[in-house]
Amino acid sequence: MYGKNSKNNMKIKRYNSIGKEEIAAAKKVLKSGILSDFVGSKSKKFLGGHFVQKFENKIQKYFKVKYAVTTNSWTSGLITALGALKIKPGDEVICTPWTMSACAISILHWNAIPVFVDIDKKTFNFNLENLKKKITKKTKVILAVDIFGQSENINEIRKIIKNKKIHILSDSAQAIGSKYKNKFSGTFADIGGYSLNSHKHINTGEGGIIVTNQKDLAERCRLIRNHAESVTKSNSKKELINLIGYNFRLGEIESAIGIEQLKKLNKIIKFRKKLAFTIINKIKNLPGLQTPVLKKNFTHSFYVIPFVLDLSKLKHNRKNIIQILSKAGVVGLNEGYQNLHRLPIFKKKIAYGPNGFPWNNFNKKITYKKGDCKVAEELQDKSFFYLSLCSYDFKIEHMKKFANIINKKWKNIQKKN
Ligand SMILES: Cc1ncc(COP(=O)(O)O)c(C=O)c1O
């Protein structure tokens, strides 16, 4: 049993997208005895084994991109992508505080400086006015996160950075399969990518996918993934900075599983949307409750269903509301999300020892404190909660039941006029 609905004792299992196809695919690799076929030197095997290359081909076709480079996580994918974009120590990378920590850590990894921009309360995307103000001569990359399953406004960001030498990196870890005008999230930026960790829509246990349409970026990503330093030659005409290489390679079993998972992605996204809209449509008019706001021409892949409370219209605070609803039988509610700028690593600048590196060496002016991103802070402290669709094997019946409970309980949660 995974989630327990206390009122009706309904047992809800953990979300699981793995079936007999993946088991057969993994067995095939195991029987071959070749669990990885990469070699970290210039050779035919530099690009990986049969299943890695087959998976990357399938990804290219599915997402309609020229190049796909798999990695052993999306955290390593982010590090790889930022390295490929040639950020240097002290460069500024704009990021949201409302995301998973790997986004900011991948920036710090290259000794670059994360600059946090506040978000929009309805979409949780960047507040574009705030973004404009944070761009400086040192800004090299905007890391745009497609949080919860809806893409950032990449075209709007492009307009803002027109004529500036700034790259866009899309983190679509949570938004695989969602679209803007029929094109996949993650494919509009210079580099984009997806996570294949165990709670994502499709998974290979751990894994990541980098996508790009630019050949030189794909080449640099492949190098960083696989011990670049021993492959690159000093007489190369290309700029060779940031080519410290790693072992960020995806295995053959994971790749074989990924091929099967990709075949299921359409169906998974369709069902996820059906789950989400079943509950949203039944509760969207409740006073004091903001249900997901979809931007025009964007689709949502609902990694989770985000909600925001208007506490001025409600009798209870967030903690009590979640308690009331959970006790009555709603499974998977969580309060708050993330405020990266308030984590000790940033506030105290202790990412690399106690001496404030890299900030004190390159960019002392940048500080992190409460009050920097007021919308994200209010959401975190008071008004945001979500239903964790990515965690449970929810059925349509669950969504109907939860909507009924919420509607019934809301009568005592909302303030009477
Ligand atoms: C927005 C976002 N970025 C990055 C990551 C890191 O991905 P991974 O767990 O594959 O390293 C996650 C993982 O949850 C994520 O949600």
C-alpha cells in the first residue's frame, strides 16, 4: 500500500509506468551481458552502445529535434548543458527560486552565480518584468523551468533578450510531453531536457535526456558526458573551455527501458490530463481556490496539480485546510514547494567551504534573503499546495471522489458573506 485514504480506507498504490514490455527489454539486455558499451576515448564506442544510440534516435524522432544526448540523470544533464553553453566562473545565470534544487546547483557547479527572479502567481513561470530588471552584462544563460508541467514563455523571453548574447536552457524535467502550439516543451530553447527519474511521467529509474537543434552544442554535451578531456585535442580549432568530462552515461538497461517508456508517453500524458481535468472541472469555481491556469496555446502535462488559496476568502489557514481534506479522504495533498534563495547554501554562501566562493571572488553584490522573491515566498509560506499526481496510481474514480469531498468540505472552509 502507498497512500492511505483514512476515511474510506482506500488503498492507492505508488505510480508505476513499468510493465511487461520494460521487463522483457531489460531481460534482453541482461541476457546479452552488455550492460554498457561506452568507451571514454575516441573510438566507435564513444557515443555508447546499441540501446543508448537507439533510444537517442527514437527521442529525436519523437520530439522532432536534431540531436538527443542521454545522461544518467537530469541533474547531470543540466550540468552538461550549462558546460556546453560555455558559462564561465562569475557569469550570471537567471533562475527561478520555485524549482528543484538541481537547477541552481548545476549553475554553482561551474562556479557561476545564480540570480533568482520572482514568479507569476497564476502560472508559476517567471515574472517577466522582474526578469527584465535582473538582466545585466554578466547574464549568460536564462534557465527557464517548465514547472509542474506547463512550459515557460520561451518566445517572450526571446523577445526580452533580443540582440543580447544570452542563451536559454529549458528545464522540462516535469513537463515532458506538454506543448506550445503543437511543439514540445523543451524544444524551443538552445538546449532543453527531461528527467527520467522514478517519479516522472516516464522513467528509467534514473536518467536524463538533453535535446538541441544545434550541432556544436550536441557535440559538446556528448564530450562532457564522456570524459571530454581525454578526447579533445589541443590543436582543435574549436574553443575547448568547460570540457572537463564526467561519466554521465546512461546504461543499456535504462536505455532499453526508455525505448519502451517512450512508446507509452502519449497515452500517459492523455490519461494524466484526464485525471487532472476530472477534478479541476468539478472544483474550479470554489471561492478562494485557484485551480491551474493554462496559458493560451499551451498544454499541461500535470506532473502535479497546483492550487493557490485566497486566504481572505477562507476561514482556515493552509495547514488546517489540508488537514480537513486529508482526514476526509483526499490523498496526495502537500503544502508549499521550494524557495531556493532561502536555503542556507545561498543565504550563507557556503557552497564551497566557508569563504563565500564563488560570490566573493566574482560577484559580491549578489545576496540572497527573504524579501527577494515576494510572490514565491507568499506561496511557500501561506497559500500554495498541490495534489501529487506523480506519486500515486490514481484512477478517474479517485478524482471524482476527491472533488466530491472538497466540494462538501469547502462549505465549512469558505467564509460566509
Ligand atoms: C524541475 C526539475 N529539475 C531538475 C530535476 C533533477 O532531475 P533528476 O532527478 O533526474 O536529476 C528535477 C527532479 O525532480 C526537477 O523536478
